[in-house]
Amino acid sequence: MSNEAFIDELEQIEQQEQELFEHFRLNVDVGQTPMRIDKYMSEHMEDTSRHRVQLAIKEGYVYVGEKQVKANYIVRPGDVIRFIMPYRRRGMEILPQDIPLNIVYEDDDVLVVNKPAGMVVHPGHGHFEGTLINALAFHLGLKQGADAEDERMGILVHRIDKDTSGLLLVAKNDQAQLRLARQFYEHSIERCYNAIVWGNIKEDEGTVDAPIGRDPNDRLRFKVCSEPDQGKRAVTHYRVLERFGYVTLVECRLETGRTHQIRVHMASIGHPLFADERYGGMEIRKGTIYSKYKQFIRNCFEICPRQALHAKTLGFVHPAKGKILRFDSALPEDMTALLAKWRKYSNNMPDEEETE
């Protein structure tokens, strides 16, 4: 991998690793004159409007000491203000671009888009154009500039990897983001993925509950940590959908949402995702010793040259209407073709076939 490519991928991972919420603490100076807390916070925070602060207070994100407060609370010298706010990337001008979007659902508050594999989600080093955010900026009529006061900014509530396809949820205003972010924070969002993994998983279903942290030997990778305090809690529930002898189609339901979570967890139990170069899936892990089989696998890699992972189902409570919305997306063509090829192979597989 070239140095430029290394920096590019590292930047993408560091963007994805941002916490859903940023944690803040403001210590009120001993000489502070009495002031409404919403005004005080907006004056002491960069790139945050008073309106956004008021929304955070309304949604219950702001505390003085251990007590949740309202916008009309008067700050006093010595107060300690603690609060969290959903992460918002700042300091980068977004170029609106007329890029086709597969929009599954849209109203005044939210938008659900089906992202193709290969599309970068957020602009970063080496990818300032052609990203999902560039496309959303055009679709939503975003004004250019990092400080453009336009609530139709299209705020991503979560992310998926460049080479993962599937459903993404976008908030179209601050209040929607605040309410949706809480659902992610409380793990009440339904997120189900389909993945093709190496090997014949023994159990029909199971759970991987193992903390994930950055691999100290490779900053582009993450790993399961042996000690809980070395990583962040991560839980993936999986269920077998179809078996093909040497690979398995599984459904993975996320309880938490860590960077590369499904990829890391499945690799940790000996079943890396098919064609996942980062975690050992781009090599033959199971199968026969024959050259014909090796050619079959090479053909499979050509059909689906990226990790075989699709964000298939997304469910959440609408931030304004309060009703449950649930969306399901069909597998993309590359994964459908890959499954068809494996289905045909496994149906013709001799029972006595020699394995590695």
C-alpha cells in the first residue's frame, strides 16, 4: 500500500471512530455575573448556536452538578456544567455535487439512503468530492461553507465503511439529530446486516460480546481486546441464514456500533468476512486443495472484490412523529451474484470432497 493510500485510509478510520456524542464540561468562573445557561453556553462554545444549545437542554443533555436543568437556569459562580452533544464535523467546506442518491424514505425531519459499496461517506483526506455528504449537500440545498446557517444540512447520525453497502440514516435538522442520536446512544436503533463469512459456523446463532480497540501493530485495523478496559464495549448477535459448506450467509444484529465491529467480531471467532482484505478474508480460508477450486475462489473475488457486508435493515422511532419506522433493502448485485455462485457450487459438492 502506498503512503498516500495509507494516510487516506487512516483518515477515514479516524473520522469513523468519532464518538456519537462529544462530552463537555464548563466551569463557571468565580467572577461570572448571573446569566441564563443557554446564553452562557452559546457564548463559551465555538461553532454552536444558541438555538442548538436550547435544543440540547430541551432534550435533557445538560446538567449542573447532578441536576438536569432548563434553559432559564441562571448560572452562578462555581457552577460545573456537564453536557453531551451529538458530534458534528466542523471546519470543512462541503461542495454540493449532483450525485445520484438511492433515497428509500424522506420527510421534513429524516432521510434514509441506500449507499452503494465504494462510496465514501464523509469528505476527508483524499476524498473531498464524490462522497455521500457531497451528494446530500446538493440534494438538500446546502449553502457552501462550514458556518452556513442552514438547518437542512443533512446530519449523518451514523456511518458505514466505504466498501460496505446499505442503509444510512440522515437527520435533516438539529432537533431530529439530537433525538436520533439518543436512540443510538441507548442502543434502541435496529441495525441488521447480512454478511458472507468464511467457514461453516457450528452454531445456528450466537453472540460475540468482546471489547474492540485499535490494533497497536496496525493503525488501520481494530482488534478484540483481552482486557475490557483496553477497548470499548462491543456486542454483535449473529444468526445463520444459509450454509454453503465453506462459507456461510449470516445476519448480524448490532447492539453497539464500533468501527469495523462486525468485521472484527466475526474474524475473532474464526469466520472473517469473505473478501475482507483488512481482516484476512481475501485468502482461501476453507475448501479443497484442487486448482479448480482455487480458480473458483478467484472468480468469486472478482464478482465481489470487497467485504461481503450489507446494512440490510434499519429501524428507529421517528424523532418528530414518535412512530416506529423500519426499512429493509435488497442485497446488492455483487453479493447476490456471489451467493448464486456459492449456491450452485455447494449443490454440486461431493460429500467425500477432500478439504484442507
